[in-house]
Amino acid sequence: MDRNKVNVLQLGVGFLLLFTGFSTHGFIGETILYSVSTTSGAIDAHAGYYSLAIVYAAFTLSNFLAPAVIAIIGPKWSMTLGSATYTAFLLSFLYLNPLLLYATSALLGFGSALLWTGQGSYLTLCSDARTAKTNSGIVWALDQSSLINSGIFLLFIFNFSKGQVSESTIRTTYATLAGLSLIGVITFACLRAPTSAALQSIESGTALKTRSSIQQPPTTDHIQQTLKKPAHFAAIDNELNLGGASFGIFGEKLSKYGRTPIIVFGCLVHLICFSLTFFILPPDAPKFSTTNVSLIEPSLLLAMICAALLGIGDSCWNTQIFSLLATAFKQNNSQAFAIFKFFSSLMSCASFYYGSHLELHWQLLVLAAFATIATVCFGFVERRTNEQEQSVSPVKHTAASKDAARF
């Protein structure tokens, strides 16, 4: 196995370890903070939401700085430094207080920009036109597999937690999660430099990917009673992961049909998911825990179907957007990646704001409208990119023919 393939596998394992710890926090962090606020009052009951807002705000602004940092220290050490902020954030839960939580949240936002922009740059250097899609699929699948480990971990958390979580349990849990993420940091630090052939192939571009943000889902007392076993939550979590990872692995076989058809498919998958969500959750679910019934009786099967659809649709969008970015911005892919993540995180901040004010059916309408508009815009941009490539290709072919005629 060549060095670049080993590098790609090591990169994927690093993300697997790092996000096994952090993804688990994404599912239990708000519950932990709320439990601490009700028992000791050491922290605000809504500190988890404030922390998330700080993370996204810092992440949004730091995307402007990430390319410059990568140019100075390189993608490997950018990922190492960025991933270390995840460990620092998890360690802050060992001794919870508002100042430390919010400070490490801001640090995490900066580190996230370094991590994801560095990942895209390093994966580009390890890939050429022949291996780009395979390599990015490997990293995507390993990254998403961290959610499986998180789901298994959640089985134990839900089994031992009855709403009130003891301080010793919190410290044991977060010490374990921080330990896993620290191993991921070490894995990034041990990455080797790509081969010289791969460094030259950067001009050909590559397809890049990133994970989705884990957001706090709307909930109802009714659906919590329907899905009351710990295994149910882990099953939904794993179904979301399998939907995304499966497309990351098999997406290369679908790429022969072009990017736009895959984006259209991803849009349709998301629209179906939004429709199912409209039927299985009541309108006031995003605002507070409610006992109102939905149009359709919620079930584990429907929840798993929605999770799988979200995972598949998310993979469709990520794989094709980053493939297009790498093609259209071959020489400046890290800058293009950072700009994309800036607007992505900016809209995430906006969604956190209106999500606390709009009822579910209005939120789903906003998502459906923007998904449709984004699909049309993507098709337009890809067509322009293809036209530019076709206009350049004859020039390259003519120049090559002239060079060949000299010998």
C-alpha cells in the first residue's frame, strides 16, 4: 500500500477517534448542562445553547483566518492544533463553570475552522484525479462511523441516567471522551507528508467532504414515550450514520451521471424527509417539549427512515459541492473551502435564531424553499464551470499537439 493511501486511512482514523468523543457530547451535552443547573445551579440551564452560538460565531469569523494559518504551518499541524481545541472543550466539563465553558467554546470555533480547512487541503495533497473520489469516500465513511461508536456509548449513558446526572458520572464520561479525542490529536500529529507525485497533482483538483453539524432536534413527550428505549436512540443515530457513510462509499459509482443529477436526487430525498417530519412531529415541537399529537403516530421505523434520508441527502450535497469547488478553484481550494464554510456556518447561526421562534411547519417550509433554490443555483454554476473547462481543453490539446510535432 502506497504512502498516500496510508495517509488517507490514518486521516480517517483520526477523525473517527476525535468525533467518537465529540459527537457523543453533541447528544448529551445539553442534558448534562441542564442537569447541573437544576442540581447545583453552577451554570445556566440554557448554557448549552449559548455555547453552541459562541462556537458557530467563532467558527464563522475564523474561516477568514484559516487559509492564512494553513499557509504558515501547513495542513497537518493546522489539523493537530484544531483538533486539540476539541479536547480542551471536552476537558472543560470536568470542572464546569460558565467562564471556562464559553471560553473553550470560542476556542473550539477557531479550532474547527483550522481542522476542516486543513482536512480539505491535506486530502487534496494526498489525492490525484484517479484517487480523489475513493480517498474522500474513505475519509467520509470513517468520519461518519464515529456516530456508531457514539450510539453505542449512548446506550450506557441512557441506561444509567435518570434525568439527574451525578458529578462523578459527568467527570468519568468526559474524561473518557477527552481521552478518545486526544488519541485522535496524536493521530493527526503523526501524519506523514504526501508523496511528491501527489503534491504535483493538486492542479487536477479533488473532491472534498465535511461532516454535518449535530443540532438539537425538536422533541415531544409523545415521541419520547414512543421511542423510550435507549436502543431506539442509538438505532436512529446509527441509521443517520449508515445513510451518509453508504453514499460516501458508493457515491463514486454514481458520479458518472454528473453532479447536478446527484444534487437533484439529494434535494428530493431531503424534501421527502421534510414531509415525513411534518407528519410525525407537531408544529410546536421546536419550541418546547409538548404533549400535542402529530398527524401520524410516530414510530421507530419512521424515525429511522428520516434519519437515513437525512444522511443520504447530506452526503449528496457535501460530495458534489466540494467536488465542484475543487474543480472550479484548483489553485485556491483552501480559500474556496473556507468561504463556503463561512456562509454555511453563518446560515446555521441564523437557523438557531429563527428555530426558537418559528413553528415546525414554517421551519420545514424554509428548508424546502432553500433546498430548491440551492439545487437550481448549483446546476447553473456547474454548467458555467463545464463550459469554462470545455473552452480551455481545445487550447491545451492544440498546445500539446504542437509540442509533439517537434519530436
